[in-house]
Amino acid sequence: MKLALRVLGLALLFTFGFTLTVNAQTAKKSKKEIALHQYCPVAYAAMNKAVKGDAKFSSTYKGKTYFFAMADAKKMFDSDPVKYLPKYDGYCATALAMGKRVESAPGIFSVYKDSTYLFSNKVAKAEFDKDPDMTIKGANKNLAVLANK
């Protein structure tokens, strides 16, 4: 009888542990990353403004959820997401040019040659604005190196 209770107890423990593991994995998969701290990617390019988006106008692209300032902005993004996404997955362009991957402050940006670049601070933006082509060249070069780290 004691053996049967032990086996039953172990079976219940195993089942409970398995259920928790499956639930945790499902929760991880269903959780979507909110991109750009909820800023609207279309507003950068179309309005040259940093505008917070609204959850009721959102789209998911490559596992990230983007919020938009209005329904029209969502439609524009949905028709051509790559056109409106900030370069370098939203990391600071100037920091990438210096070989570092630094989170950006989405309110600090520049639109250059129809592309949006984000920066970690105003000094980084000022450096980019002095010579955007040089900064972009350095960031592009370092992006591949940092992606492998």
C-alpha cells in the first residue's frame, strides 16, 4: 500500500511539474515585445515627430508589436513595414558606429534619406547630424560584428 501511494504521489508530482513547464513555455511564446516604447514608427517618417502610439492601433511584425498614432498610420505601416521601421532595430545609430549596442530613447531621432535613426541621447544625435553618412557607414560595419556577439 505504501508503495502504491508513493508511485501515485510521484505521478502527481510529475504531472503537476510538467503542466507548470508547459504553461510557462506557452506564456513566453504568447508574450509579444512592445517595440519603440510604444512610439509610432510612421510618425517619425511621415510627420517628423516622435508621437506615442495607441494600443487600439497596433500591428505585430517579426515578433514585435508596434503602436500607431492613428488608423491611417497603421495602414501605412501594414502596407510596407520596412519603410517605416527605424534602422538598426531601434538601437542608437551613433553608439553602433562606435561599436556598442545601446538602447535608444525613442523621442530622440533624425530622419535622413527617408530612413529613421534613433539615439540614446542628444549628444549622440548631434554627432550623427554632423556627418550622417560617416556614422551610417560605421554603424553598418559594426552591426554585423555585434550581431554575432
